[in-house]
Amino acid sequence: MHTATATATAARIARADAASWGQAMAAAARSAAAVLVAVYTAGLVLGAWVHQLSAALATLASRPHQTTKPAPAAQHRPAPAVDRLTVRELRQLARQAGHRALARSGRRADLLQALAA
């Protein structure tokens, strides 16, 4: 009888160990899942923030840059006869002089008048 009791006891211990291992593994899986969800969410938020920052920086970089003084090459160039320039060239001069609206859609007469002043 001693062996039957020992075998039954060993079987009960094995079942108890299997149950405790199963519970431990289930708890570990839940913890790992919670960590993975947190990491995934943080990555998603960080990725969206990086994309927004990139778009904002691209917008800033694509804006036209204004300088307060003309480029060195333009300082030494003789002034062209303004009345002989094309409308496109007059618009470029108007842009350099700070007349943004005229530089976009100014007519020849308006451009000549603004550049003469």
C-alpha cells in the first residue's frame, strides 16, 4: 500500500505543478502582452509626432527667404535699362525690391511705375 500512496501522491504533485506552471505562464503572457501593447502605442504616437514635425520643418524650409541686402553679384552689375526688360524680368526686380503682389501678377505699366519710385 505504501507504493500506491506514493504513486498517488506523486501524481497529485505533478498535477499541482502543471497547474501552477500554467498559471505562471498565463500571468507572464498577460504581462508580456501589456508591455507589447504599451510599446506599440508609444511607437505609433512617436511616429505620428515625427511625421508632423517633418511636415512642419518642410513647410518652414520651403518658404522663400528674404534678405535685407542684395546679393554681392547684383551690387557690381550695372543697372539695366528698365524699360527694355521683359515683364518676367520686371517681376523679378519687383520681388527683389519687396513688391510681392506686383511680383506675382503686376502689369508692365504698374511694374515700371513701382520700380521707378
